[in-house]
Amino acid sequence: MNTFLQLLISALLVSSLYSLVAVGFTMYVGVINLANFSHGDTCVLGTFLMMPLFLYATKLGWISASTGLVILILIILLIFLTGLWGAAIYTILVKPLLAAPRLILLLATVAAGQVIREAIRVIYPNGSNPQVFPKLLPSGSLNLSGITLGYDSLTIIFLTIICILSLNFIIQKTKMGVAMRAVSQNADVAQMMGINIEQTIISVFVIGSALAGMAGILNGSYYGITKFNLGSNLGIKGFSAAVIGGLGDFKGAIVGGVLLGFIEVFAAAYIPNGSQYQDVFSFLAVIAFLIFRPSGILGEKIFEKV
Amino acid sequence: METINVKKRKTQFALRKLITPFLLIIVVALLYSIVVFDNWLITLISLAIGTGLFVAYAKLPALKTLITESMRKDRILLLIVGVLAIIAVPLTLRTQPYIIHILIIAQISIILALGLNFQVGSTGIPNLGYAAFYGVGAYTSALLSTKLGVSFWISILLAGCISALFGWLVGLPTLKTRSYHMALVSIAFGLVTYILLNNIAFTGGPNGIKNVPPPELFGKSLFSSLRIFGHTFPVQFNFYYFVLVFVLLAFVVSRFIFNSKVGLYFNAVREDEIAAKCSGINTSTMKLLAFSIGAFFAGIAGSLYAHYIGYISPENFNMNTSLQILGMVIMGGMDNIAGVGIGAFILSVAPEKFRSLADFRMLATGLIILLMLMFRPSGIIKQQIRKYSSKYLMSENSTQGEHHG
Amino acid sequence: MAEICLSANNLTMKFGGLVAIDNVSWALHQNEILGIIGPNGAGKTTIFNVVSGLYTPTSGEIVFKSNIINGLPPYKIAKMGIKRTFQQSRLFDNISVLDNVLVGMATLSKGTLVNSLFRRKRMAKELDENIQKSLGILNHFSPFLAENPYRKAGDLVPGERRKLEICRALASDPDVLLLDEPAAGMDPNESAELMEDILKIRDIRKGIGIILIEHDMAVVQKTADYIVVISYGKEIARGSFAEVSSNPLVQEAYLGSENENA
């Protein structure tokens, strides 16, 4: 029973990370029907932006003084930076190609991901090797009748819930959120109603990339390590979660992330040699969804616009 | 007045006749310096000159018509010189087997790129895990010949067929979904293949398979060096001509399919799937066909690679390989067979010359794909309008309407 | 009366909670032009999407030559002889005018895929015949297209695009042609030309039944033999143009929709 609860916490932790990545994917698809394959690499970019920031803060002696507050500021700064990166990706890469066939745009995001990855590897000192990522999260653990609850896991789950709730608030209650929903329903009509499409799309890219950056540093500080090519895996998992949840569906992406996290953690624990093949299990799950429920776990049947 | 005009016309005529030989000399010189000199600076300069000439060709309509016309007029000469060059190159490189090796790898890349072109170029389906099909072919062939002692010819055929079967299977789950689902499934297939090859003992895990035997031709191993007129030729020499046959076959088959109805229906699926369906095309069949044919090519290429190098490991067939082949197709020109061949040649030869900059290879590949997609998505040679030789079409007049741009 | 070639019986199509078509019935006779009209969002295009197989109807049936065809995939329905055009023309933009029409003949080929790859001589002959036929159809609607068979479809002006789309649909000699708002976005001159084109279709394909979805009343008045009016997915009137246009329900539906644009 205890191992089961322990696994539950791990699964929630992995689920949190996947959900954060999946939300961005699903939002891009919702708003401009684009699968942005550089999204996973944005997560890793976040970690490689964080490390110099942290180093600099340490040099200035800020870290030892009032650690919690400084780290919070650093995280906010990083979210801001990755958000900016999202806006840049949209303006430089996506916008000029919006009129081109979708295949071209899709391949361009794949290439952009490759460029981010390789640029990190080449530019960062000793970039080919794994890098030690600073511990941003509180250490230590809570012991509840035999179950160890690491403060780091709890913080990650807590932060993810905060992010998702605030995003939900933005989407449901604010003017920007209404605009996003309107654009994803029908961009032409939204434009006629006086919604600034461009601004809406940019804000989606900013939010999506900021969350990706967040996912990246949470992932990095939990495992204490980051590497230039971690993004491909994280990105594909995030995208898989979004597909399971039904592309374009915000709540679905979170459900998909949770499902994928649980499949992975429990398959690794209960299937012999499972940890070697945990990626295989999650991809099998995605393929099963594509065959039997292509519109996703919550989604209704998709009717293509003709 | 009259005589001066005649004289002028005569010199012009003579000059025009020189255009093709002049072009040939430039191209051969550039190719020779890119391929043969093992100095990255020379390669870089040659590539820059080549790019400059190409840009001039693409941007100056007068130059373009001039060159196209003279090439059309002298196409027999071009063909003869081309064939002779392809046949003669290894003879001049007798003492440089490494360069022949690079050319063999380029040949295998051409087969791969032609295969991927059916999917990405003709049918418009993204395949981001193409290297996995290459790997399936290589492993099938290597396992058959090392574990079961099957002959090369049966192994390569089975490699192609099993790879095609995988192509069909991978295509299945995405028939009713959209292009980004296909992208995801292909990446997933690539990763799963990589994980399985690394973890299964039967395939040798990360160590791969060693000592894959070379093909045998007329009862003789291709690894026995040829001796002609007292000169010994390196083993690469044999392989160059051996693989060349497969490259020519790949071109012929690609062209054949492109010009058939199947090629046309592939294009219809790419252009507008719904309109294609409502025109009576079974789009599912077309997608599966594009996947299977492309995977078949990859399987053949994989088998050739395994039997040439003699050693394969999962690292040969990872995501980077997939992206490199994708880069070849995009750079050369999606859905243009000649273009794809050129793209494959450049992207497989150039990196060998910049070995000192090997660290930047994947960055360069990514940048090339990105810049091509943003600024010249049609590639080096853009896809051509199909021309038919029907008596009902006035071939010359009707080409006037073709769009230039 | 001519024979019925295509009919819908109690057709209903629901998307989740939304009822796009509500118990609609109609019959199309040979040589007839049936107009289906109604305000925007009335469910007209959905009817075409159901008939052409893109959607499977929730209930009711579509009968073509006494076969029930609902639920069949679009390519099979096309093969049986029902072809359509689209509201926003869906041409194959990066291939030539001629190739577009040749794709339209996909259903004609007697040969299988294998044949098309290996029976070269027979295929060459078939191709030659198809090219001749394509040029004939193109010439019928637009001599310009027939003279420029190698022009890229994407480079055509909207009027020519619409004509090419009709040629593509007609290339396989269908028994039924569905025209989805062909006059959308046209000026009066262009729609006058279009009306002629629609009437021309009956000259080159005798016995064809045409269903015309249209918003432009002038086009319907000039071409349709019989009209069914739908609003919010329900039939509200049917009859000749004179009959339906004097119907107060129809007038209300049209006037009421002027202000909304959804």
C-alpha cells in the first residue's frame, strides 16, 4: 500500500510536468492549428537560461541571503524570458509562414527545435554533456506514516496547480481569454467582432512558452540535471498528452498529461523491465487513442470544416 | 550595315554554342573541388561560388532562359558527359578510397531521400522518423545474413519488404487524423525503434551487429579487390558501381511512379485531401502506398549500408539521421526527383569536408532546413508541372502559360 | 416525369446538441436542377457534406439509384456517380489545370493501381483519351483553360477557378452534380455568366441531375426548376420560385437573417 501511495506521488509529479508542456501545445493547435514541434526545446532553453542567472545571483551573494525570495524572483524573470522567446518564435518563424501550406510550417518548427537544441550544445560551455542544474526547490521531506513526501515534489505539484488554475481563470474570465476562445472557435468571425487576432495569437505563444519554461526548470531542479536534447522527449510527451486529451482542448491536455504520467510511472513499476520501455508504453497509449478515439479523451467527434 | 549584322549574329551564334561546354566545365570543376579536395576552405569557396551562380541563375530571367535553352539543345552532350563522369570518377580516385567511400554514402543517401520524397514531397505527409525504416531494413538484412546465413540478394529483398510492411503499419493509425498526428506517430515510431534496438539482446543492444558479410556477385565477394592491367583497385571501387545500379533503379522507379496516375493522385492528396476524396480517390490507400513505397526504399538503402559498412548500431538510425534525410528532400526540392538527388548529394558530401567543424553539423542541418523553408520552400529545383506527350496537346504553345517565379 | 436519381428521406444530422439538418426530405429527378436555398447557417452545406459522404447522417437515408448510400466513404460515393464542388473552391493549386481535370477522372479508370503501374500501353491509350476529353470539357466552359492546360491551378482568377472546379466534377460523367454556392462572392456580370454555365451542364451531360445550393436569389430564379427552402435545418417551403418567394415564412427567414452573420 505504501509503495502504491509513493508511486502515486511520483505519477502526479510526472503528470504535472507533462501537463504544463501539453497546455502550450493544445493552445497553439486551438488558435492557429499548428503543432509547434519546437515547444519541447523551449523547456530546455528555459533551463539553460536559468543556469547563468542562478550563477550570477550566487556570485552577487544573493542566494545565501534570502534564498526563497531570490529564487522566486529568478523564476518569474525566467518565465518572462521564455514568454518573450515565445513571442519571438511567433514573429520570426510562424507569422511569415502562416500563409504557406501547414506542412511547411510544421517542418519549420521541427527545424527550429533542432536549431535551438544544437545551438545550446554548441554555445554552452561543455554543452554536449549533462549539466548540473541548481536545486531551486526546497529540500527535505515530510514523513507520513512510512510515506516520504519530498518537499520538492510537493512544490512542483503545488506550482503546477497554481499555474493551471490561473490559466483557467485567464481563459474563462478575462477579456484576453474570451478572445482566445473566440479565435479558436472561428478566427474570421472573431475578427469581425473586433478581436485583435494577432495580439491574441502572440499572447497564446507567450503563455505557452512561459509554461514550457516553467516545466523545464521544474524538471531540471527535480532531477538536478539538464541536457541540450532533453527537449525532444519532453516535447513529444507533452504533445502526446495533448493528443490524448484532444488537441485544442485545454482541460483535455491536463487530463492527458495526468494519464500519461500515470501510465509511465505505473508501467515502469509493475511491468518487468518496465522502466526500460516506459516510453514505449506511453506511445502505445497514444496510438491506441489515435485509432479508437482520435478526438481525445474528453473530445467529441471532430467534424472537419468543409 | 548588312555584313556587320551578319557578323554579329555569327559571333553570337558561336558564343551560344559555347554556353553548354562552359557550364559543364564550371560544374565539373566545382564538383571536383567539392568532392575531391580534402580542404574545407576550398569546399567552402566552391560551395559559395556554386550558390552565387545558382542565385544569379534563379534571379536573372535572361540568364535563366539562355542556360535552359542551351541545355535543352545540348541535352545529348550533357547526358553523355554526365554518364561518363559518373562512370569515370572512381577511376581517377584510385588512390583515395576515402573519397569513393563518401560517394557511396552519398549514393545511399540519394536512395533514402528519393524514398522520403514520396511521403513528404509527393503526398505531403510529414515523416519525422524515417531513419527507423532505414534501421529496420539494415537490421533485417544484417540479422538474416549473420544469424541465418541468408544470401545478400534474399536479405535485401526481405529488408525492403519488411520495412514496407512497417511503413504500412505506421501509416494505419493516422489515416483519419491530421498531419500533425502523423508527425507525432512517426517520431514515436522512430523513438520506439531506437529504444527497442538498444534494449533487445537479439539485435545486439547498443553494440549493434558486427561482421555483416559483403554482397556476393558471380560467386565473388565484393570485398575482394579488383586487379585490372596490373593496377589494384580499392574495394570501395566495387561498391561504387554496385550501389550505383541501385541508385539508377531508384531514379527510374521514382520517375515512373511520378509520371503514373499514382503520382498524380499522391499530389491530389497533398493539395487537398477532401477534394481528392470527393473526386473518387481512396486517400487512405494512397497514403499507405506512399508510406510503404518510401519505407521500401529505406529498407533497400539500409540493407546496402549494412552490407557495405559491415557494422550497424542503433546510433546510425536516430532522430538526427531522420532530420538529415528530411533536410536533403527540403533542400533539393520537394516532389522534384532530380532536385532531391542533388540535395542528398550536397548534404551528404559537404559535411565530410567540414569534419573539423563536425560539432556544427546538426546545427547547420537545422539551419539549412529552416532557411530553405522560410525563403525558398520549393527547394533548389522546384516541382515541375507534369507534361504529357499527347497528340491533343500543342506542347510548345501551351507551355507559354507556365508560371515563372 | 423523369426518373428520380437521388433522394433524401427524413434526413437528420446532429453535431452533439446542435441539429444542423432536421428531418429534411427531397427528391432530385434526371435532367432537373433542384435549388436548396435558405439563410446563412441554415444547414445547406451540411446536406452536401452528408450526401457526398463526408458526414454520416444521424438518421434518415439517402437513396441513389435505389441504393442507400449514407455511411459510404466519399470516394465510393464519387465512384457511384455523385460529384460536387465546394463553396470556397478546393482546387489542387500546385498542379496544372489539366491535371486537376485528370484527377476528376479518377473514378473512370478501369485499371487497378497495379495496372496503372505496369500495363503501360493500355494506360497510355487511356491517358490520351482522357486528355482529349478533358480538353473538350475545358473548352466547353472556358476556351482560356483549354488553351492553357499547363497553367498552375493556383494562378487562376476566381472566375476561372470556379469553372475549372465544375470541369473537374463533370470529367467523370456523373449522374448527379452538387454545386455549393457557386455564385458566392461574384458580381452580377459573373453570376450571369455562371447561370449560363450551369444551364450548359445539361447540354454536355444529358440526364444529369443538379442540386444547387445558393444564397443569391437571382441565380436560383434563373436556373432552378424546383426549390426547397430550409431555415435552421428545417424545411419551411417548397415549390417553384414564384411559389416559394411569395411564401411569408420564406420572406421572414430571409429578412430576419439580414442582420445576423453567423
